[in-house]
Amino acid sequence: MGETLDRPPLPPGPNWTNIGAALRASPPKYLLNLFKKYGEIARFKGAFTVYAINNPDCVKNILTSAWPQYSKNTIDYKVISTVFGNGLVTSDGNDWARQRRIMQPVFSSRSVNSFDKIINDTTAALADNWSTKSIDDPIWLDRDMSKITFQVVSRTLFGTNIDHVSDEMIDILDLLNIHPMRLSALLRLFPWIPSPSNKRFHRANRRLDEIVYALIEEHRAPDACQENIVGRLLAAKDEDSKASLTAEQIRDEVVTLMLAGHETSAVSLTWTFYLLSQYPEIEERLCEELETKLNGAPATSSDLAELTYLKQVVQESLRLYPAVWGIARRSLDEVTLGGYCIPENSYIAITPYVLHRDPKHWPEPEKFDPERFSPGQIKSRHSYSYLPFGAGPRTCIGAGMAMLEIQLILAQLLQRFKVTPITDQRIEVEAAVTLKPRYGLKVCLEPRIK
């Protein structure tokens, strides 16, 4: 009896349960309004009860201080694991620890910085293509960013372009990115139901497997180049068993890197170009820095320390539009967060998109202001109020690669082109696996006169 009386209360939240349509229409918007009404810790009921967290101290507890008390084994990860398999993003426990050890050397600073030539060569090819366009010939920026980041990730994975399947792969990955988040609650619980969208999804997933397994087999040939990520995975050994990775294990890591690696950078670049177009004074200041420091040359990894405003622009863009907009965990035991009881086996949602818009940490949160990331302002802010790549032991292993890629691509393209969205197009956020423009982003390209 005493334990029951002493137990903290459950978090507040709406009593009604019919929230499915509002939540599916825009999960970030729904959660933004939820926290405004109920505070930093709230709960709501859909197909199951969700405990939503928007308190940086509690976020630190979940992701870092007490992270072993929380599992990634949630319904969301079960859904996306139909694509990712048991790769680094979706694995848990000992599987995750083993995979992290294997993948860590691939994403060391030295390894990542060696990719700058691949990034710059790929960007130069896109810029040359853009130079053939007239200002009256708009392009789909989101599509081009998807193409360039896919080319970068495919070259780092396989050591070569895979142009013969790149367009098909981009279409497949785009479908696999959007589909899981558009599922109804019923289809999330029973993804094997043969609905038309599920059939398309499973066809795309099977075709993805065919392509990836074929590419892996090509790398087993004696004369295949092994100076790439797939080559390193083929050579990797399990520390305990000393066994090589199976084809399925390599497939899961390759697909994880393809989808997580190219899509997150693509949407981040798209949103950054869009934000710069809305704030011309910020774009002008950034272009002045690029001209002064680079004088028309592509940036390299060693240049980035001098391009401080470029980094601030990217950081602020990732605040407003974090590619990974939500983080899910499951409580393994009953825990207390912020004075509230979170029962055992509960679904916990952390939403960087909403956390990054909390006016307690971000004055005028909807304003695009790279000065937020000047050294003085960073020091004055709670370190867990900003989570573009997650935090703690399970922080994104590819964060350094993503920042390098985004900055190098921006630096080269902004020196050559002014990118302006066409008027009268609908700009709306879609919370797929990544946070993307629902209707794409069509832009006009204007060469910068030197």
C-alpha cells in the first residue's frame, strides 16, 4: 500500500484517444501543441500509450546517464527493421555493441576526412550539369540533392559509381523512407497485411536486396578494390568468434548506410538552401566568407576550421529541420522522469524537431539565426537541448561524415550558384523516416558572376 501511495503520478495528457488522424497528418505539429498544453512531459493514447519527453535533463537520462535502462526495441524500429534489417541503427544489446566496434574505424576522423575528394568531385559534376540550365529552367532541388548524396555514399561504400542502378535505387530508397511513417496503426502492428501500399513496399524491399547482394558478391572477386567500406566489412572479423560477417550482416550495414547516409544529408542540404533563400542577408554573409577563404576553390576537410560561419549555418539549419526528427525508446523498468512515473515497458518519444523549438532554450525559435551557434551562445545553453544526431553511446556514428559532406557540397555550389525557390509552391514538412519537404522543392539556378 505504501509503495502505491508513494509512486509519482503519471504525466498529464489528453483523455480522448481519437488522435490518429491529427498525429499521422503531422506528428511534429501534434507534439508541439501537446507540450504547449501539458508541459515538458506528457502522454497520449493512440494504438498504445506514448510518453513524450521534451525536458533536456530527462533526455540526458534516457540517452546517456541511464541509457542501458532503455531499449530501441519499439514498434517504430520493428517497422523500419524490415528495411534496415539488424543494422547499426536498429540493432540492440550485444549485437549493437559488436557492430559499433566493427564500424567505428570506418567513421574515425582520419577515415572520414579522406572522403573529401569523392565529395568534391561528385559536387563538381553536379555543378557542371547545373551550369547548362537557364534561369527559366527550374530543377527539383530535393531530387538533385538526393542524387548527389547517393553518389557520394555509393562511392564510399563500393569505391565506384553504381550509375547503372542509381536512379532505381533512389526511387526504392525514397519509397522505403516514406512508407513506414504513412502506415496506419493497424498496418504498423500487422505489416504483413497485403494492402496495395504494403505490396509496393515489399516489392521494393525485395528489389533492394537483389541489387545490394549482387554488389556485395562483386566485391568478393579477387581483383575487386577493397579500399572502401564494403571491402572493410568483408575483411572484418567478430572479436569473440573471429568469424567473418555473413552476407546478411553486410547487407544490413550497407542498406543502413545507404538510407541513413544519403537521405539525411540530402534533406539537410535541401532545407539549408531553402532557409538561405529566405534570409538573403545570411546567405550574403556566408558567400562573403566562402569567397574570402576559398576564392572559388572547393573546400577541403582542412579548410573547415576556418569556415566558422558555414558551420553555424549548417548547425542552425539542423536545429530547425533535423533530418532525424524523432527518437524512440522503450523503458525496461519503471522509471521516474521529471517527477512523473513512466511504467515498465512504455514507449518513450523524444522529438528533436520540437525540442529545438522550445523558447526556453531558443528565443524566437522559428527564426533562422546562425548566431545561436557562436561559441558564447553554445556555452550558455543546455547541451541536451540540441540533438541533430542524437546523443550518448548511440549517437549517430556518421555525424562527422554528414557534417563534412553537407559543408563541402554547400561551399562549392554556393560559390557557383544562387538558388532561389520558385514562387507559389507549397512548402510543408513531412515526417517520414527523415524530415523532408512533402511536395519537394523546385528552384531556379542563377550563376554567380565572378
